[in-house]
Amino acid sequence: MNKKVLMIAGVAMTALLGGCANTTALEESVANLGNKVDQLSAQVGSLKSEQSKLSADVKGAKAASMDAQAEAKRANDRLDNMASSYKK
């Protein structure tokens, strides 16, 4: 029985030491993940910048359309006044 316990303990220690010895692959994997996170952060930053520019453009276009609508209403009112005052 004692030999079986020692043998199981020996196998467990070998597996444990073998698992700890492969830290290079783990470090490379962590470095790759870090690079991917940095790339995604840069993409998010550029997308936020682009979204801000587009939002400003939309606000400008909305203001221009409201000005054009007000000007069209004013022109229509002038035409209505001219037509109502015109007599044959």
C-alpha cells in the first residue's frame, strides 16, 4: 500500500513540475492577448473619433435643413401675400 501511495505521489509531482515548466508558452500567449487588446483599444478610439465627426456633421446638416425649411416657409408666405393682394 505504501508503494502505491508513493507511486501516485511521484506521478502527481512529475505532472505538477511538468506543467510548471511550460511557462514560456503561457507568457507568449499573454503577450499575444495583450497585443490584441491594444489593437482593439486603438480601433475603438478611432471609431469613437469617427463617430464624433459624423455626429457633428449630422448636427450641421440638421441645422442647415431647418434654416432651409424656415426660408422656404417665409418665401411661401410672401407668395401667399402677393396672390391674395393681386386683383384683376
